[in-house]
Amino acid sequence: MEVLHLAVAILLILLLILYVKLNAAISLVVGCLYLGLSMGLGMTGTVDAIGAGFGNIMTAIGLPIGFGVIIGQLMSDSGAAHKIAYRLVASAPKGAGLYALGLTGFLLSIPVFFDVTFVILVPLGVALAKTLSKPLPYAIGALVIGAATSHTIVPPTPNPLAAASILGFDIGIMTFAGLTVGLITALVVMKLYFMLLDAGIWNAAKDELAINEIDEEESATVSPELPDMPLWQALAPIAIPILLILSGTLYDYGQQIGMLGGTELPGFVAFVSDRIVALMLGAIAAYAIAIPLMSRDRCDVSASKGLQTAGLVLLVTGAGGSLGAVIKETQIGEMLVDQLFRDTQSALGMVLLTYSLAAIFRIAQGSGTVAGITAMTIMAGAASTGVVDPLWIALAALAGGISIGHVNDSGFWITTQLAKFTVRGGFKTYTLGEAMVSLTILMLTIIGVLIWN
């Protein structure tokens, strides 16, 4: 009955999102209410769990997400993101231009939302495709693969940032794993995707609209004049928080293996490596770069614009935390894991179940944020058993959350419309690219489970 109630709650959430068209956060809270009441928590207990779950997740990631969004918005509006993009692609060898474009998308999508990264880089991708005499899907596919990969598994984007809090492990480990797995994934998938295009899967007559190029005037409006600043300065808002967060993890690892003395992090290292402080310093760096390029008032407007976008993400993430709290109070997660894996104690089975749950949510309602966070909250009980490392649960949920992006995903339409592809062309670039990324992350996760778990 416990598993049945969980299934009904999941179905209720999906039906409210898909057919009633309720906001995902409201739908998640309704699912929480059903689950808590049906499992005997009572009205007061259920509401208390919902509030506590929302508050706990916001305590951990509310400010970091806000600071991360400010970084991304200021970098976009000030032109620093454009500077990074054009300098990195221009400095790459001609034969590696497409890979440089994809890796630039990977880098920019660490602090910047996928949609904004894609808008920034599309004109550059069009110009690069012309320069290399390659059909446009080569450049668009590289952009999708690079940007979607880092946005999915590298903090401070919401899902990987929430993963460490929901599953209870070090954010530095998530950052290191996200960067490592993400870079390997992006390079491997770009190579495989280019091989598929070489094999002839693209049909320009059916996959592209009649007007399939961004003209020079349109490119000029999308790509402003590049700011006069060195590349390291433009990169500072991204590099500072990542390096600070990783410093705490590396220092802690050094102590564990005996390279550094002491039994706990020194106060200063613990302070600057905290996700709130690290991302706040990154936001300050973004302001310092943007102010000479824009007025202070425009910087404030830019930051406010970013936070408006972050509001919905925070609400959905918090509602996912509420669902996790109700699941924890009812102990359904532990019961589910116990029933399915009591005899086998299979870490691989837990990873595959996590991936499947996230993929179902992703395919059904389109939001990778909702998909990943819901899967992680359901499987948090698996992470606490000690059978599987929480990192592998996180990567499986994040991989499932990017699995199949199609017509119910805003990123699909941004890709097709800006690239001037048909829906069929969108399936062959956005959908196929993300599906390949998803399966590659899952394969690397399975390898990690088999070797290191």
C-alpha cells in the first residue's frame, strides 16, 4: 500500500502538470498533501513536513542559486559571456572549431541557463559552420551537447546544486564529478554525433525551413560589440566559485590521505569554500566586471531580471524538497528500497531505478529540474542505506532528467526556432543530442558504481 500511495502521488503530480496545466510547484505540493494524508501523517504533520522540507532545501541552496543566476545574467548582459565565446572559438585550431564551440557552450552554461547560452552562441555557431563549410546541424548539435551537459550536472545550476543537499554529500564532490564526467561526456558525444551526421542522418530538405540562415543583420543584433577586457577577467565570475568550492574538498581529501595535518578544515578554508560564500564572491566579481561596461542602475536591473527567472526555479526546487520531507517522514523511500533490493542489495539496480524515475518525469512533463529533483527525493532512502554512494544516485537522477527533451520542453523550441529547423530537425539535434548525453552519463555512472562503489 505504501508503494501504491507513492505511485498515485506521482501520477497525480504528472496529471496536474500535463492536463490541468498547474504550475509544477503547486502540483508537487498537492502530491505531498495526498501522500502525507494517505500515509497517516495527519493534516498538521503533513503541512509541517511540507514547510520543513521547503525551508531545509532553501537553507542549503536558496542563496547559492540566486547568486549563480546573478552571475549568469550579468555576464550575459555585460558582454563578458560573448567575450569568452568568441575568444575561445577563435583561438582553437581549425579542425577543432566545432569541439571548441561545444566546450564554450559547456563553460558558459555553468552559471548561465541553457536558453541564454544558446541565444548567445547561435550567431557564432552559424559563422563557424560557414567558415568550416559544414552544414548548420554540426554547430547546433555541438552547442546543444556542450551547453546541456554542464547545465545538467555542474553546480551552481539548480539540479546538481540541490543534489548534494538532498542526498547528503559534499558539494565539492558534485562539482568535481560534474566537471570530470561532463567534459568526458561532451567530447565523446560530440564525436559520436558528428559521425552520425557524416553517415547521412540529416536531410536538409525535410529538417530545415526554407529560410535556414541567420542573416548578418540579425547576427549583429544578437552579438553585441565585444567588451575590451582580457579573457581571464571575463572568466573570473565562473572560476572563482568553482575553485573556492573545490579548495575545501581537496583540502579535506589531503587530510584524509595524510598529506595535510589536522582533523578538520581550518576556519578560513571552510569559510571561503562554503557554497554561499563562494558564489557570493563570484557574484561580486561579476558586478566588478559589469559596472565599467554598464551603469550601476543597469547592473541592478540585470540582476533583478535574473532573479525573476530564478524565482520559479527556486519554488519548484523547494517544492521538491517538500516532497522529499514527506517521503522521509513516511519512510516510503526506505520501504521501496527494502522491498526491491532487500535480497540483492544491488547498487546497480538502485542506480537504474533512479534513472528510470527521472526519465519518466522528464519525458512526461518536460522539466529536467522537476524530473531530477523528484527522482532524487524518492531515492534519498537508497542513498542513506550505504549500499550505493550518493554521488551515483545523483548522477543517475541528473542523467534521467536530461533523457528525452521534445515538444513539451522550452529548450526544444528555442533550438528549432533560432536555428530555423523543422520539428523533425529539432528531434535530430536537440532531442538526439540530449538523449546521447543522458546515456553516456548513465554509462559512466554504471562504470563508477562497478569500480568504486
